[in-house]
Amino acid sequence: MAGRLRIGVKIQLLMGVMAAIALGIAALGQWAIAMYDTRTDAILDATRRADFGQRAGAAIYAVVMDSRGIYMARDAAEVKKFAAPMGKSLDAFDALARDWRAAVPASQSAEFAKLDQELTSFIRFRRELIRLGLDEGAPSARAFGDNDANRTNRQKLGKLVDEYSAAAEREVEEHHIAMDAFAERLKSGLLLGALTALILGGLVSAILVRRSVTGPLGRVAEATRRMAEGNLDDAVAGAERGDETGEIARALQVFRDNMRRTRELEAAALAEQRHRAERAEQLEHRTADFDRTVQSLLGGVGEVVRTVSSAADDLHHNVDDTGRESASVAAAAAQSAANVHEVASATAQLQASNHGIAERIRETTAIVRETVEVMDGAGATMASLDEGARRIGEVVGLITDIAAQTNLLALNATIEAARAGEAGKGFAVVAGEVKNLANQTARATDEIGRHVAAMQETVSQVVAANHRVTDSITRMDEVAAAVASAAVEQGNVTDSILLNAQEAARGGQAVTDSISNVSRQVEASGALAADLAGMGHALSDRALSLRAAITGFLADAKAI
């Protein structure tokens, strides 16, 4: 309950408690004053009654003196002289008796009744004395009053007045003593009550302040000190309270939670900073490794590109030379074809076989063109070109064999013509022409063979260089180029070459077609070599651009 009250309300309660204590002390003082007034009134009443007794004694004495004057008067005039003041004294005494009677408390009315009866008898007796003195003279008055009985009554009245007055004086003294004792008790009681009230109020205030103000504030201060020392795990006491201390505790709890979150954020930021530093260090190492690897690869690629470019240039020159030689061979073959026109029917099958060779060469050309589109297939193209050159060599060898066979047939025909004599002269001329044609074909095929061998050597160099390029590109892009080759079988063209000269003619036609195909192949090889050289130069430029880009990227990455 006290924890839900605000400090202002608690202070007001403390003020209320102190006010209640003050009211209690005031009530006690009021009661003491009332008691003091009561006792003072009692003293005053007793004093008045004692004073009434003294005044009554003086009045009785004055009346007795006037009565003696009447007793001793010689005439009526002297009686009147004493009777008048005596009457006034009796009137005053009568008024005094009434006041005295009114001042007597009810508790003493029975005791005062005897005195009151004597007072009334005294006044009535003295008035009768005045009447007798005025009416009958001093002797009658003296006889009536100046006797032992009257003196006995007067003495009795004086004694009663003295006793009652003494009793009143004793009562006054008793009231004074009682008042002094009451004053002492009141003083002690007020002091003790005030001290008790103050002590109780102080204890209640101290307990209330301790439990409701200083205690909770002390616990909050202790929690604040622990938080200042960095201890954020302890709960803040007093957060459930509804007063200002509870508000401070709840605010401190919020502050503690914020400090916890701040500490967690600082730890997370520190961990993130360490993680970033580790990543930066790893990135720097990996960047350095990558830089070394790329520089090495780019250096190798550049070297290979330069080799390929040089080989492509050589191939281009060789192809040009081969083209020129092929043109010469083609002219010779055309002349041979004109010379062996008569034996064209015999070389039909050889021509069909050469058409198959041309078809395979066109397939090789298509493979080469496909290789131009994809750099990774350059090696396959060079391999196909090498294969085509080899097959051309085989065809050239075949043509050489055919020419040899033709020469042999011509020799046999010459021998047979010699045996035939005149009848075989025309045949001998034809045989001589066939022999010359075979010799020319053999020389042409030898020349073609040399050029094809040179081309094969150049192609082998290009293929080897291209293999190196392919290996370098494969290491950079991790892409493997699949080389596709088509194997084409050549038909059997040797079935009837040995039968007649027509096969030689067909061989001549095949040579012509082969030379034409070789020319086209050479042209395609020239274009391929030019493209390969351009690709080499472009690849070199791209490698330089790639090196510059990677160098800039690594510099930017290190700067971040």
C-alpha cells in the first residue's frame, strides 16, 4: 500500500501524523487548562466563602457594636443614632448572607444549613432589637438583647462562622495543594506525553521514511552504483512501486536495458569489425594470389598469342606460296587433262573417287569455318587442316602411284607396239604421249607433295601453337573445347587402274580436280591464317585490356 503512494502523499501523511500529535498535545493542554480552570474556580469559590465568613464576622461585630450603642442610649434620639447604621448593617449582612448562601456548593448545603439558620435568627433578633429600641426604648432593647442567652447565641453564631470560614480556608489551602500537585503532574504528563508523542511520531516518521523513501531510494542508488560499475545483470529493486521511487527504478531499468542493448551492439560492432578485418586480410591475400596467378596466366597467354600470331603469319606466307604453286600445278594439270582427253573414259572411276575426296575436303573446310566462330575450336580446325593435308598427300601419293602404273602401262604399250611393228606405230605414239603425261604428272605430284609437306609442317606448328593457346585459355576460363573430327573413308579407287589407260585419264582428271580443290583449300587456309592472325592480335589486345582491368580492380579492392 505504501509503495503505491507518491512521496508527496507520504509527506502529507507524515504532516498529518505530526498534526495529529500536535492536536493530541493541544487537546491534552486544553484538558489541563479546563482542569486548572475548574480547580481555580473551586479555589475562588472557597476563597469567596472564606471571605464571606470574614466579612460576616466583621458585620456581626459591627451589628453587636451598634446593639451596645442602643443598649447604652439615654433617649430615643440616641437609639435612632445607633439604630439607623445598625439597620444598614443588617441589610448589608442580609445581602451578604444571600450571596454566601448562593456561593455554597450543593455538597455543603447541609452543613451550611445550620449556619444559615443561625444567620437568619441573628438578623431577625437584631431587627427586633431595633424595633424595641425605637418603640419601647433602650431599656426594653437592653433587656431583650443584653443577656446571657443572646450572648450564647451570638457566640454560637460567631463560632459557626469561624468554623465555616476556617473550613473554607482549609478548602482553599487543600485546593492550592491539589492544584500544585496537579500542576506538577500536568507538567510531568505534558512533558512525558509530548516526548512520547514526539518519539512515537519520530519513530513512525523514521519507519515510514525508511520504508517508503530512504530505503527504496537507497536500493535504487545501490542499483545505480552497480550499473555504474558495469553490473547490468541484477534486477532494479522497487520497479513495482507506484511512487516517485518506482518511477526512478523503472526509468533506471529502462536505462539498464538500453545499456545492455548498447553493450550488445558494441560487441556486435566489434565482432563485425574483427570479421571485416579478417575478411580484408583474407581478401588481400587472395587478391595478391589472384594477381600473381592472373599475371602469370596473362604472361603465358601473351607468349602463346605471340607464338600463334607468328605461326599464323608464317602459315599465311606458306599458304600464299602454296597458292602460287597450286596455280602452277593447276595449269600443268589442265595441260595434262587436255593431253589425256582420249583416255577420259578410263579415268571416270578415279574422278568419282576424287569427287569423294573433294567432298571430304569441303567437310574439312566447313569444320575450319566453324572453328573460326569459336576460338576454343581452333585446335580442332588445325587438326582437320592437317588431316586434310595428309589426305591430300595420300591422294598425291595415289596419283603418283597411278602415274607410275600409267608409265608402266605406257612402257608395256611401247613394247607391244614394237612387237607389232608398223601396225603398232600409232599405238606407240599414244603410249609415248601417255608416258610423257605420266612423267609430267609424277613431276607435278612431286612438287605438290613438297608443298603439301611444307604446309603439313606449318600446320603442325600452328596446331602445336594452337594447342598451347587452348591450354592457356582452358586454364583461364576453365572451358574445355571439344574437338570434333569427322572420319571419312575413301573408296577403293584401285580396282581397275591396272586394266586400261582410261583409268590413267580418270587419274589425270582426278589430279585436275584435286589441284582445284587444293587451290580452294589453300585459299580457305589463307583466309583461316589471316583470321587466325587477326584473332591472335585481337586476343593480345584483349589480354592487355584484361590485365589493365584486373590491375585496376585489384588496386580498387586494396583501396577499399
